[in-house]
Amino acid sequence: MEARNERIDQLAERWLTAQATEEEERTLRELVRKGAALPEAFDDLGMLFEGFDDLAAETLPTERRIALPARRPLHRIVLSGLAAAAAIAVGVFSWQQHREPYCYVDGKAIYNKEVALSTTVYLDGFAQLDDPIRLMDRLLEDSRP
Amino acid sequence: MKESEFTARILPLRDRMFRYARTLLLSADEAEDAVHDLLERLWTERERLACRQAEPFVMTALRNRCYDLLRRRQAVERRNDAVTGFSERSAAAEAERWETRELVRRAIARLPSRQREVLCLKDIEGYPTREIAELTACDEAQVRVILSRARHELREVLQKMMNDGGTK
């Protein structure tokens, strides 16, 4: 018993000065565990270790456990994607149906604004000439050798 | 970090986080709030969390959050309240185990914050000295000095409490 108390005393001294190894600390905790017959001088150490163990077992109160957002099921993710794709397709289709052409050239609808403007400007300039077909014929005749 | 990794690596730390926050804040309710808030924040930013070193990162983030709270709410006053609160609660004769735990908790509450923190990390959470040094931003020798002082002081406080019948 005397030897055991001496051992506890040595280990307690090392533990108090933060020099004890993990093995020594484990041994000390075992020796002063509650229930073991100990001199009164070590009562406080036994209480300390018991208190540490109890505090280490504390948990976050259960009634306020963290509730993280649930993961979305895969089929809902797929359905959402399909719905979005369908909405985009309908939008594009209706836009195509409702847009007006800028003009018609030889019965063909021209949707491109730049093409439409350049074509009509060219035709406007040509129309301003006096009898353009006859003028063209004369030019051809003049150019013959 | 993926959702599954978050669940496997971060969520299991919540009890440890709670105990650490409680030791720093000396208030179970505030510790719960701090842990809850931090976990929510980490959850929303989990994509930016690295898998490696997740635990030290989380504990450091919690520590910073607790110290922010302490700075804002005048820690010294609350610490005194926590210590004096012991006399009222211990008057009710509750289970012996509960008393031991509360007695040690109140004794720890009397320590200066730095000693309290290091003692909690070492003697309650079981962190190695090296990791405590990293968490608390000091070297291992300093940790040992702080820990030694904390243990000596804690023993004295506890002996005094036991001699006084746990009324002071």
C-alpha cells in the first residue's frame, strides 16, 4: 500500500507539472479511480479525474440537435431539369412564331435587319433612275467595240 | 467538401465543440448557440472547406467565435456570476455524480480563461500538447507551463471548495 501511495504521489507530481506521459497519466487515473482505497490526500485528485470524465461525456443537448437541410431526391432534380428545358423550348418556339420579317425579296422573308436595309436601299437607288432597263441596254450598246 | 464528408467529419465534432465552447463561454445556452451558428455557417460554405485538417479548422473557428462573444459580453462579469452561481445550485442536494461534475466545472470556471481553455483541451478533450499549441497559437513549452499552473490552481480551488463544503 505504501509503495502504491508513493507511486501515486510521484505520478501526481509529474501530472501537476505537466510532465507526465500519456501512459503515466493513464496509470495515475487508474490508481486514483473512485472506489479504490486511497489516503485522504488524494481525494481531490480522484474527484478531479472523475469530474473530467463526466465533463468529457457531456453532449450537445438533444432537443437542439442541428437539423441540416435534407438532400433533394434525385428524381426531383431530374424533373426540375426537364421542366426548365421544356419551358425554354416553348419560349424559343413562340418567339420564332411571333416575330415579323423586315421585308420580302422575291417572295422570301428577310428577318435579318442589316440584310433587309441594304437590299431596300439598293433597290431604292435603282428605282430613282429614269427607266433603268433602257439605261442598262444603252450602256451595254455603248460598251460594244 | 461534399455533403457526405461534412456529415462524416464535421457533425461528429459537435459534442466536442459544445464542451469546448461551454468551457470558454461558461454558459451552456451560449455555447449551444455558438456551435449551432458555426455549424450552419460551415454547412452553407462546405464547398470551400478542405477535408484535411478539418477538425483543427473547426475548433479554431469555434474558438474565435467564442472569444468574439466574450469580448462583446464582458467575460469577467459572467465568470464571476458562474462562480457565485455554484453556491446556490450546490445547496440543493443532488446526485453525487452530478455534484462531482458540477464541483469540478465550477472549480474550472474560477481559472483564468487561458488556463481554462488549455486545461479543457488537454484534460477533458484529450488533445495532444502539440495540437493545443497550434490551436492556441503558442508553443508547446508555453502550453505545458499554462497547463501546470492550471492544474495546480484547480487542485487548490477544489480543495478549498471541499473544505468549505462546496459553499464558496
